[in-house]
Amino acid sequence: MTDALLRDCPYCRRVDAVADPRDPEIVVCPDCGFYRLRERLAPAAQRRFLQDYNDGIKLEEIPSPSTWTARCRGEIAQLRRSCPGVFPGGRVLDVGSGTGYFLSALREAGARPSGIEPAARLVGMVRAAGLDARQGFFEPGNMGGLDQERFDLVAARECVYYFADLKAFFATLRGILRPTGYFYLRSHQPKSCFYWGRPRGRLERYGRYVQGMATPAAMKGMLEREGFEVVAFDYFPHRVLYFCGVDSPVVKPVDVVLSWALRPILKRLAALNWFWMVARPAPGEKRGPAA
Ligand SMILES: [Zn+2]
């Protein structure tokens, strides 16, 4: 039955695992280092869980996609440095485009972005704002036609941990990425307080309905096994006011100064929770798309 809980690793399918001393419900794959719940949701059950979550989103409380564009400028600047040739004009896919703010930032930077997003209501909102998002899943035949295209950059921000089959994820990625293209990953990681902190919903937002969490080392290992090389890796640039939870879509000079002055401390704090990396098909790899 498709609803049976799964006990294997979403990447290497190995079943045996080492319990994490902090919580015996969480185990680590001895092969690829991926963290997961001892019993993870099967894809059908996970999709229902996500559907219910998405149905509960109050659209009227979500700001328009352009509201947060300014927040992404540091991230976009980093991508410009790490992915030469993509800006301007490059075709970009945002996997799990959500409320569309990264699509908006990509468009502002001169790229040609499209998003793929399971939540139909969010897709409708994003399209109403004049951006291109398609309802579907990141899998061939279910991407609203985007799987017929080839992309210069595929961004997966805070979503890789939803994928029940990471081999399939990487196969889809290789299929739509140009041989000269880049893959940008941004993710929480297993030591994140958001993952462990029950009040913040380990069993919800980052717990029960995710399939697991990769450490930076585990993700780098998976990418290399899948024929990619990591060309940039860091903990992402932070703005102090944002980090402190001040809702400030407009970048203020004081924020820039504080961020620069406190960057070593902020990076340490950020490293507890998040990481990002940019990878590209390794030279000599023959796994690029046929078309
Ligand atoms: Zn594994």
C-alpha cells in the first residue's frame, strides 16, 4: 500500500541506519550521511499532508511577490558571481517557487525565470502578479511543460528535503539542465534549530512531512556521485535586521553596515541552520541532457 511508512534512505535506499543520540526517532544513513525520521512518509501520504498544509494558507496574508525582492539581492549577487553567463537573459527554473518572490528577484536581475510549484493556489497568485509559475511537481511529465525546456540555472531553495526519491530528483535535474548550466541549492540542515526545536514544529514544517535533511557534506557527496562538482559553498549572507526577525523588505543603510560589521558572527549563527551551494555538471561527465 502506498501509505506504508518507509524505512529506507531517500537517496541510497539503504535501510539500516544509526540512531541520532539527540532523538532516537531520527537516524543517519551510514552510506550517504542523510538524516531522516526512522519512519518517513510515503509519497502519497506526504502529498496529502502538503495539500492540507497548502489549503490552509491564508492567501490574503501573503505579500505580493515583489515585496521581498530586495531581500534577495544579496543572494542574487552571489549567484551572479557563482554562475557566470546566467545573468542577464538566462533561463532559470525555481523549484518550489511558492509565493514567487524569488521569481520576482530573478526577473529583476534580468533572468527569464519560471517556477514549478505543487500548491495551485500559490501558482494562481503568482501568475496573477505577472510571473510564470506552473502547477506540478519536479518530475518528468508533471511540470506543466517545463520539462521540455533546458535551463541555464535550476534553483532549489528550501525544498530538496521534500523529495521522497533523491535519485529521481537528480535524474530530473540532469534532464533539464544544460551541460553548461548550474544547480543552486539552499537548505536547512540537520543541526538547524528549526529542525530540532519542537515548538517551531520539527514534526511539521521541517519534520514529519520532509523526507530528511542533508548536511552540507552529505549533499556535496550526493552531488558528486550524481556527476556534479560543487563550485561554491557558503552559509548565506545575512542582514542583521532580517536575522533578528525585523520585517524589513527595504534594505536600510544601517542594516548593510551592521551586516558587514557583524558578518563573522552572523555567518557562525547562520551556519547552525542553513547552507547554500552551487554545482555544475563535472567536466567530462556524459550525463547531460540528450537534447
Ligand atoms: Zn543513504
